[in-house]
Amino acid sequence: VEEGIKSERTKVELITNVSHDIKTPLTSIISYIELMKTEPDLPPHMQDYLKIVSQKADRLRHMLQDIFDVSKAATGNITLMPEYIGLDKLLRQTLGDMDGVINDSELTWRVQIPQEDFPVYADGQRMYRVFQNLIKNAAQYALEGSRVYVELQKQGQNAVVTIQNISKYELTMDGDSLTARFVRGDDSRSTSGSGLGLSIAKSLTDLQNGSFNIFIDGDLFKVVLAFYILRKEDKTNEQFIP
């Protein structure tokens, strides 16, 4: 077990260090791309080339940020700022902020969020990232023309968020495998994902004492995450730890 932990830590550190070394020249590349865009009288075909290069550089920048985030989460080297937040309000905000992604997805989104409070103890910024990654995952990998269901409900003492869709690709692995780092359900490198979105979402949820599970049934993909709902007496108890 010790050897396995050491090997995993070494691998994460190596990936993090290499990513950091890549970040500096990438920043220069992006800066020069932006300067080239301001050049007057660029031929149309050069403008097209610049647009493509800019998109690829931006994708690489986001991938590097994902690597930093997942390495921090995997090693526990991440600062959390938990507070009392409304999970219902945060989910609505995330969906609203990602309205462009949702509208461009050519999917029908069925959202059910009750008009009641779901108070939980969590880091709002980190949970925003969790919901953001899950919505992006559905938008990118759901079958074209199908429906995505987003639901928040109370189950016992927990606030439970369920996001489910039909995958456009055949799912050949289980939920645990899909949350492994650099793993994607399509078994290809032709799509733009980094393979880190689900891993980051699960790591951030686990670090906040929430539960994160993926269920696969044929091509049905379902993510279920849950947080303990705070009671009035919990909010007044300074020793309370969810």
C-alpha cells in the first residue's frame, strides 16, 4: 500500500511539474496570437488559421488548469472555504451562467429544482465547479437530440442532485473507472475533453464530506451527489462537522 501511495504521489507530482513548465511558454504563445490578431490587412485564410490556433491554445490552457486542480485535489493540497450555502440557489446560478453551453448543446434540458431551501455546509466556489463540470460533461457527451435531466430533491436528511442522460458513445466501463483521472467514456481522443472533469468533480465533492456516485445502465449515464441538509440546531452548534 505504501509503495502504491508513493508511486501515485510521484506520478501526480511529475504531471504537475511538467504542466507548470508548459504553462509559461503557452502564456507567451497566447499573447503573441492576440498580437497577431491585431495586425491590419491579414488575408482571410490567415485569419482562419489564427482562429484555429487560438482555439487550440485556449483548449490546452484549460487542460493545464484541470491538471493543476486534479493534482491538488488528489493530494489534499487544496484550500476549502466551507460556509452555509443554499444548494438549490447554487445549482440554479450555475445553470443560468451556463445558459450558452446549454442552448448550444442541441439537447432538451429538464430541470426540477423545488422552491424550498436546501441549506448545506460546503465551499460554494468548489461546488460551482462541480456542477459546471457535470453540466459540461452532459452537454458534450449526451446523445444529440436527447434529454438531460437535472433534479434536486430531499432524500431523508440529504440534499440529492441527480444529472442523467443517454450517452452518444457506448459506455464500456463502470462508474468507478469513469472517475479515474484521464479517462473518458468514448475510448477515443477525438473529442475535446481532458478526461479530468468527472475526476475533479468527485474529488471536490469527497473533500467536502459529500457523496459522489456514477451509475451506468446500458447507455444511461447517471451522476448522483448528496450532501447532508443542515438543521437549525446544526447552524447554531459551533462544533458541528457534517
